Amino acid sequence: MRKWILVGAVIIVIAGGAYLLLRPPDSIEYHRRMLVNAANEGWSDRLWYRLRGEGSGVEQRLRRHENALVRLGYLERREFVVTNISGGHPVNVVGQAGSAAIGGIFRITRGSTTNTVIVSGVREDLPKWESLINELQAGTGRPLSADKSTTATKAEP
């Protein structure tokens, strides 16, 4: 009987150690890397996530890593009202213009209403985003051709 208790305790210790070694770290660098790579994952990555019980939704992982970077203070999220942007859907226009003018890590999504966009970007870059959106609304920015996606994610290595 004691032998089985000892074997069970050893198994629990090994399983706990494996969990601690295999769980992802909660660091800015880890979540930054995962946010950049989430859109470029292959079939083996999707299989690995399914085996871990995380599902295969890229959008879900993008949102999770973005939220972690906001929580860790690397990214900041702001909602902007966009009333006069031409050239396509505001998410696409702002995302493409930001990619050309600002760069870095950012994510543009639809806001709570049809005339808002949410910019999640590096904290130091958010004043640049505000200026860019104001320029686009004033017609002085350079809106580029828009594609059909509703989320723009850009990262420089």
C-alpha cells in the first residue's frame, strides 16, 4: 500500500514539474513574440495548440497575447472616434496608414460603435496614432487602398 502512495506522489511531482517547465512564461518578450507569430503559424502550431486544449483560433490567441501585453504595460489600448475617413473601412485605412507611417507592434480593431476604431499600440506611439487619425480625418493623411479584413496587425521583427 505504501509503495503505491509513494509511486503516486512521485507521479504528481513529475507532472507538476513538467507543467512548470512547459507552461509559457508571462513576460513581455514572450507575449510580444507570440503576438507577432500568431498570424504566421503552420499546421504543427495549430496541432500543438489543440493538444494543449487552446483551440486553433488565431484571433483568440492574438487577443489573448494583446491583452497580456496591455496588462503588463507594454501596449496601451485607446478607442478613437472616426467620422470622416475615406478610402475604405476605417480599420483598414488606419491600419495601412499606420503601417506605413508609424510601424512597430500594433493592432487595429473595430470599436464599440461603427464609427470607432480601437488602437492597441506601444504606449510611446499612441500620440503618433492620434495625430495620424486626425490627419486622416482632416484629409491630409495618405489613406492607402484598403483590403477586406476587419483587423490589422503589424509587427516589425
